[in-house]
Amino acid sequence: MLNIRDVRTSYGKIAALKGVSLDIREGGLTCLLGPNGAGKTTLIWTIAGILKAQAGSINMGGDELVGLKPHNIVTKGVVTVPENRLVFPEMSVLDNLHAGAFAYFKDKEGVARDLEDVLQRFPRLRERSGQMAGTLSGGEQQMLAVGRALMARPKILLMDEPSTGLAPIIVEEIFEIIGGLRDEGRTIFLVEQNATLALKYADHFYLLEQGHVTFGGQPGEVDHDELIQRAYLGARKAS
């Protein structure tokens, strides 16, 4: 569904992505693993148009995304669930969800249906619909961030480190939600530090090290311990 070819992104003179190529497959969960500083979040921001690629192509169904503004990329169906949730803390849960539907504000009946679908999926958000988002727990804010993204009618969900800052029991709950979305046939690109859980749910994965994709495959195709070591540490197991 999304083809990334030779993408290069820099922060000034510092190259973060050094010719990244990978494919995000339709109707499955593609996971990007790698140690801190590998460029994982940079790739998410580049796909989303928050950062501009200096070179390369990001193509979705024949449409080139490089050079488009972030809101235009959202209207193409590429929607981000950012790291650390980034909900609007002084807005209510309902207002946060409506903000996700900004591109469809004229479709009032459709937005109402989308809202009901999200509230059925996340009953806790219904219970807290009038509550300010900043007063929610971390897990509830993550649910809200996912719900807000679903309101944008995504063709591809970009999920950046959804387990960050959450208690282990909540992380398991969030991954069950992600697995459920995958089982519905949604296309998900997941950047995640929790390699063990990510590989449990992934259909395909890539390993990013120092701005380069160094491996791609399906879980179980490589030695699990070595992959985990490289995902966290960027170091190959000694032979």
C-alpha cells in the first residue's frame, strides 16, 4: 500500500535517514524495530510530512506524498498516532475526537457514525466524554489518540511508540487494541521499542540501524534473541 524508496532525511547537516526503502503491506501490521537514535520516529515524521525528505519517494497507490503538507497527507488516508499521545489537554474527550474528523466536518451524519463506532470500541471514552483530555490516565489518553486517528478514516495508521510511559498491564491492553485493528484488516505501520510484544502481533517487520534498513522479514525467520538484542542495542550477537 505504501512504498518507500531511498528516503533521506536530515536535521541540518546530520543525516538521520540514509536511503531507507521498505514497503507497508495492505491489511496487515508492519513493524519497525531498532535501537534509540536509529531514525524510527524520523521516518514516521517524514511519511506524515512533518519533516521533509531531502531525497527519495513515498508513494501510496500512485500518489507521491513527498512534498505534500501534513494535512493533505491526512486527507490521503495516512494518519499518525504520535508518540506520547499528544492529545489536546484542555479540550474534552469529545472535542478531541471531533478534531480528528476535521477533513469531514461537512459530513455530519458520517462523522456521527464514526464517533459512535469509536465510543463503542472504547467504552471508557464514552464514560469520560465530557472530561478534559489532560485529566485522563496515560492509557486512556492513548485510547483517545487512537480514537482520534480513527475519526480521520485512515487507510494507513502510523503508530509511534504506543507503549511509551505506560504500565505493563496497560501496554498489554493497548497491544490487544492494536491486534484487534489488525484483525479487522486495517493497515498499520508500528514503530515500537517493545520488540517482544511488537513481534507477537506483527505480520512483517524491518530493522532500522543508524538510518539504514538492515533486515526485513517475518517474525520467526531469524534468531529471536539476536533480533531482540539488535532491536534494543543495535548490536549483533557474537558468533
